[in-house]
Amino acid sequence: MRCERCGKELTNRIIKINGVTYCDNCARLMGYDRFLREPSDLMGNPFAPLDQIASSLMQMSELDFGNSTLTCPKCGMTLREFENEGRVGCIECYNTFNENIIREMFKQQGNSEYAGRLPAQSADTDAETKEIPQIKKTAKPGIETVKMDPSANKATGKEETKAASVKEEEKGGLTIEQLAKADLGMLSDDDLEKGIKIAAEAEEYKLASRLRDELKGRKDGGNNG
Amino acid sequence: MAEWYTNEGKDNDVVLSTKACIVRNIKGYNFMPRLDDKECQSLLETVDNAVDKSIYNGGNAADFDNETVLRLTRLQILGREASQLVEPERKAFYYNDDASLSITVGCGEHLTVKAMKQGHDIGVYKTAEKEALNLESKLDIAFSENYGFLTSNVRLAGTGLKILYTVSLPAISKTEGGIAALTQRVSQYEWTIYPFADRGEIADSDVYIIASVNTLGVTEDELLKRGEMLITDVIKAERACREEIATSKKEQSADIYGRSYGTLRYAGMISRSEALQALGWIRLYHDYDDSGEIKLSWNTLDKITMDILWEPGAPSRKSSQSAASQKYRANGIRNILKGDE
């Protein structure tokens, strides 16, 4: 999940205010400090509500209402129309509302840089569908890597994440092939660290650097907000 | 030629269809919300000249009769509410013989190339890309080095590509916390999952759409590979849940399976919701029925499911709940099942 204001991956707690998801940092910048406070903070600072009002007023003075009438010179679309509809009217709008468009892209995707193919050039892809064998016909006990247990949660009454948890098994004994094909987002920090060593030993430096970047990204992300 | 969704697809016990949609806009024209009628006619003519008529049928939507509109809805080229046919003179639809490949003009973006296959088949991307490349070579497409392919909806800017898997998940749905756990899993891949329902509709089945989100910061290849890893997980998870339910509650499952088939096979009137629920139970227990009394192929099951899902008109509409439509639906199902026996 990403912060809908800055687009950063949410690694710590999730703060939802009026249906919008924020990271700690953005919630603080938006003046929603009260949502970040632990009960003990209030005990320690009885004037916390006053601080919060003052903080909100400070934030309001920094808001920029000047751009709401910004208009595209080619198609006449205004910034307000774009913000309401999420659509632009012409190519020129991408220049006119550049900052707002980038912000919108970040909100949705956490990225605003193009990495796809060029016009009239085929994408270099070898993705193909491999039929997955049916359990009943071919599966042997213990082979299936994904299992959702319908009975466990009913029996224990635990949280939904525990019930029907989708778990990867047999992670031990990572190989270069497995690491190269793996979705790095699915590997644990420990596996990434092990993977870096394995890749470095095998002189697969490109793979090692991918793993390192993933691990670094997580650690950096963990410090945000 | 047979309609695309009646063909046999891979993993079609779980995946009803795989779709790839690529959107493009043409330089020199405003995007659809700011395109006046005169410009729009010029756009339609420009695209019409670029479309290969030896492959595609169709044309300007204003020329479609009611029967064609219903057929194109069932073939999943038009939305079920046929809302895309508001202002039909500003839209055009081109489709090949089995309707597995289509080019839509004027619905949201200037061009939408859509390739569809029954079951699990990521080959749809290459099919859609081939047509997109063809149009890109003939038309002056809006493209920027920073943002990629430019679109009216800025959330599509970039690759302009969406991959959608339509999946039937009766067992995960019946597993407590199953959909929540799956949703979490899907978001880890930066994809999304939502119930099969149009805006304002009530979801009345255990059919879901699993769709890609990112059009920026990711190559087409990465997106497709990620999607394949995700859908593989989903298929395995659904099958594992089916096995769990079908074996741990064998008698109850077998009973509901038989009753569900009986209802579909012999009902004189059936609501959309009842039919979809019955189909879900049949899907869940289908591979575990040892009696051999019910003869029903996955292909038939998928065809009935998609026929009902893509009935013109939303489930909240009174017309789809009327006695006449319930009779019509039941009759259609009976005939298909009779043919499969």
C-alpha cells in the first residue's frame, strides 16, 4: 500500500483519514498529528489539542490556492477540472499541469518515470503461460507451495490474515536460478541477505546488486515517516 | 467462427478469461473530453482508414442495430450497461471474426486495442501489441519520452497497458478471511482485485477481476511476468481451497453440488444471483465428483458463467429480475446443459 499524498510505500503504520491513506510523515505535514499520538503523549502533554489547532492554522497559511484557476492555453481545461475528473483535455495539459500530473501519478503508482517500449517497437517479452497442473490429477502431499486453510480460522477465530494465509514453503536452499526468477518483493530480508552472498559467490553481480537494491529500498522505506 | 469465449482455455477451472487492453491517442486531436463533434468525425475517419478491413468487422456505432449491440455486449466488447453507446455517433467499434481482438474508438481514449482469450493465456498481450504496433506505424501517436504514451486519464499514461484476469473463486470466497488474504497478496504484486460488478452494481457472484495497476516505472515484460506469478498463486490457492472444502466437507459439498446442478438443469425460472451461486458450487466440487452422474465440461460451465455475467443490464436493474428475463435465462441454461449431456 502507498501513501496517497507522496506515493511512498507504507512500511510502518497506516493512517487513514477521511478515506485517504497517509504515511506518518504526510499525516504530520497535513496537520493530523493527533492521529499519530499514542495515548501516553496526551498524558504527557495536556495542551496537545491546542498544539494541534496551532499546527493546523500554520499549515492552512501555507496552502496555495493561487493555482486553482490555472488553464490550459490549448484546450481550455482548468486545473480544478483536472483535479475533479482525473483527466486532461489535450497533450498541452501535460505541460500546463505538469506538477499536479506527476503528483497524481505518484499517488497511484509510486512512480512517474516511463520504462516501457517506444512507439512502433515491440516490447521485449518472453512471458508465457504455463498451465498449472490440477491438484487432484498430479499433486502429491507437501508439494503445493500455496495453501489457504479454510478450517483453521474458524477453529481459532483469529484475524483474517492468519486464516487462509498464503504461505510460501521450502524457502531454504536458495539457488541462483530461483533468485533470478524470484519476485524480489516476495523474499524476506533474510533471504535477500542470503541471496546477495550466494549471487556474489557465483559472481552474478547484476543479480547481487538487484537484491542489494531491494534490501536497501526496504531499509530506506522503513525510515520514512 | 466460434465466439472467442467458447474456446477451451488453460486453467479454465479458475480463470475465465485473460484480457490485454492498450490505449493510445493521436497527435493533433484533443483528448475525448475536449474533442468537438467536427474533430471527432475527423478522428473516426482517420482511424477508419488505418483499420485493416480484411480482419475487422464493425464501424461507426451509430450504424449498429439493437441486435448487434446486444451481441457485442455478450462478446464483452461493449460494457454491460451499453453506457459506451451514449453518443454513438462519436464512437466506433471494430472486431475480428471471433471478437477476440477489437479496436474501440472514442471510449475514454482515442483508441483501445483489446485482445481476449478464454482461460489463462498471457499470449493476449502479443496479440494486442501486434495490432497496437500496426496502428502506431500508420498513425501519429501521442508519446513523450518522460511519460510514455499520453492519455486523457493520467493514470493510464505510460505503457497504456492493462492486463485483466477474470477469475472465479468460489472456494476462496467461502473460506473465512480468504478474500482479505488474497487482496493483501495481490497488492504485494502492486496489482488490484475487485469483484465483478459495474459502478453502482451489487456484486452477486464469486467472480473477481485481477488487474494490473502500474503503467509507469515498469516495463511491459516486468508487468506480464509479475502478472503470471500472481495468477499462478491465485490458481494454486483456489484449487487448494477447493480441495480442502471438498474433502473436509465431502457430504455437504456433494449434496450442494447435486442440488445446484438440478436447479440449473431443470429450473423454469432463475435469477441471475441464484444461477451464479449454483455455478460457483458446481465449479468448487466439479473435480471431486466421483459419481460420474453429472456430465459437464469446464468449457460449458465457463460459457454459462460468462453468458450470465455479461447479460446486458446490471443485476440491480428490475428488468433482469423480471419473470420474463428469469424464464429466458433458465431456458438458455437448460438448453446448454442438455446439449452437454
